[in-house]
Amino acid sequence: MTTALMWEARAADGRGPELLAWVRAQPLAPAPARRDTYTAAADRVLVVTHWDDAAAPVELPDPPAELLHRPVHRWRFRQVES
């Protein structure tokens, strides 16, 4: 089984590139099995990390408040058998 962590933030007006750079610079230790970063309208940044059951998932921290339009949203999902 796999656990997927989703982390989504909306940047303060005009701060989207800075938020994206901040996210990309954040190390996760231990590293996830997979880490995907996305952007969307309204300067949103989404990070999805995938963790094997043997690993303890590590959350991305909150960015500096001045980069944010609103608080970070986080969700945790568990893979189900098909």
C-alpha cells in the first residue's frame, strides 16, 4: 500500500513564482518514493508525495506567511486495492 500526501497553497497576489521556488527548495528527509509539483490558476501550487508503507510520511512545512493568500490545505490518502 501507498500513502499519498497532497499539499496545496495559493500564493499572495503576484507571489506565485516565489511560492513555487520556495516549495521546490524544501527537502524531505527521508525522501518520498515520488514527488510531483503542479501549478494552477490563481497562483496555486500543489505537491503530491507518495510514500511506501515502510516509510513514515513527512509533511511539507508552511511557507512564510507573506507568500500566502490563505492557509495551506493538506490531505492524506491511502491507496486501495482495485
